[in-house]
Amino acid sequence: MNSGQNNSALVIGSSGGLGTAILMELVNDPSINRVVAVSRSRCPQELTNGGADGKVVWLQTEYNEPAMVEVAQSLAPYSGSFSRVCICHGVLHSDILKPEKRLEDLNEASLQSVFHSNAVIPGIWLKLLFPILKGNTNCIVVALSARVGSISDNNLGGWYAYRASKAALNMILKTAAIEYGRRAKNVKLIAFHPGTTDTDLSKPFQATVPTGKLFAPIFVAEQLAIIMDSAKMDGTLSFLDWNGQPIDW
Ligand SMILES: NC(=O)c1ccc[n+]([C@@H]2O[C@H](COP(=O)([O-])OP(=O)(O)OC[C@H]3O[C@@H](n4cnc5c(N)ncnc54)[C@H](OP(=O)(O)O)[C@@H]3O)[C@@H](O)[C@H]2O)c1
């Protein structure tokens, strides 16, 4: 990791359950002196003026390409300083979205919406971040994926849009890792499965989670910090769970 005076981290989707925990884990890392948070939400009170350490830069945005281009322009002054990037946004359900239980539940608008949030937008971030990350600073880019995006692991069925969007995310990450590996060798990509974590996203599905298998966001953020610290700059995409174990595609 870059241990100099100009060591930055970027957290996209920083108001979510995992995004907030990962943001605070990075803020509390003494080797990082700037953490840029990108979110659809406004900066929380406690982080205005950079938070207690003055480290946080909060950028509020919509997730559409013109707005994201503006975010990239705001990041340009920090080019070459990022050692950590975590893309934490994602959607499983909402007031109008329910994970599908059977084929009859498939709906064109829901599929498009989930694909847009979970695969299209992270892909656009990878494009826009390329010139900002390419350089001499070793940089670990993590996108929050999910084990249910593994095709070989799908024994239960259901959740068509979410599963397929995460499988699509993984393929976008894999393809981008090949290109980053050729054109920006200082960047390593990781598709990360946090495990079932106690956030709004998992709330409706927590009843069936076995005891001890529902993680606190801070535990997952700490695990991810260890994984990022020990990642090898090998120019490939890794698909890893919260324990650092590889997941089959
Ligand atoms: N929690 C789990 O059990 C679990 C398990 C496996 C994978 N994951 C993955 O981990 C990531 C973080 O999830 P979480 O558990 O922290 O969920 P969360 O608390 O619901 O946070 C998700 C965040 O995603 C962004 N978001 C919400 N709706 C969106 C939309 N329609 N379009 C784009 N972005 C939207 C928001 O970030 P901003 O408002 O800050 O932009 C939101 O705060 C997701 O990618 C999820 O698929 C979670």
C-alpha cells in the first residue's frame, strides 16, 4: 500500500450498511489520509467538514453516467493517490422490487432496474475510474458482489434478477481486470461476497439465517481490510468471500 502522505481511499455507495462500515474502517486506518465517499445520500452530520479527522470528502450524486462523469472530474485532483476503492452499492429489493420466487414473477422493468444498479453502474465506474487509478500507486478495487452470482453455486434457484445481475457484474469485473492488467498493472480487482450481513438489504430474509451466520457490518469491513491488505497485485480478478476464501464461478 501507498504509505506516503498522499494515500487516498474511495467508497462508492457510502451510506449503505456495508458502505458505512467500510468507510469508517478506512477512515480509522492511520495510513490513509483522505477518504472520498460517493453516495446518493447527503453527507451525515458527523462527517460534515471531513469528520473528526478531517479526512472525509463527501460527494453526493445520482447514479447515471452524466452525473458520474462529474464525480470523476471531482476525483481528478486525487489521481494517482488511491490505494483502495470499494464499490458498495447494490439493490435486492425495494418498495416496488421483490426477488422472484418463480418464473412467473419475472418482470421486464424490475430486471432492467436491478441490472442497472448492480452491473451497469459498477461497469461505468470502472471505465470512469481508469484514468484516475492508473499510475504508480498499488490500488485494490473491490466491488461488492454476492455468492448467489456464482453460476456453479446455484442449487436453489429463485432471485433471478439479483443472481443474474451479480453474475453479470462478475463478468464485467473479469473483463475489466484483463484490461486493467494490461493497461494499469498497479490495479487489482476483487469481487467480494460479504456473507449475509445485518443491513437493510438482508432484513426481510434474516429469519432463515442460521445462528452465528448473520454478520455485523463492522466485522465484514474488518475482514475486507485484511483481504485488501494481503491482496497480490497479480492483474487478475479474484472472487473471494468474507473469509478470504475463493468462490467458484
Ligand atoms: N447485506 C448482505 O447480506 C449482502 C450479501 C451479499 C452481498 N451484498 C452486497 O453488498 C452490497 C451492499 O449492500 P448492503 O447490505 O450494504 O445494503 P444496503 O444497506 O441496502 O445499502 C445498499 C446501498 O446501495 C445503494 N443503493 C440502494 N438502492 C440503489 C439503487 N436503486 N441503485 C443504486 N444504488 C442503490 C445505496 O447507497 P448510496 O445511497 O450511498 O448511494 C445503498 O445505501 C450490495 O451490492 C449487496 O448486493 C450484501
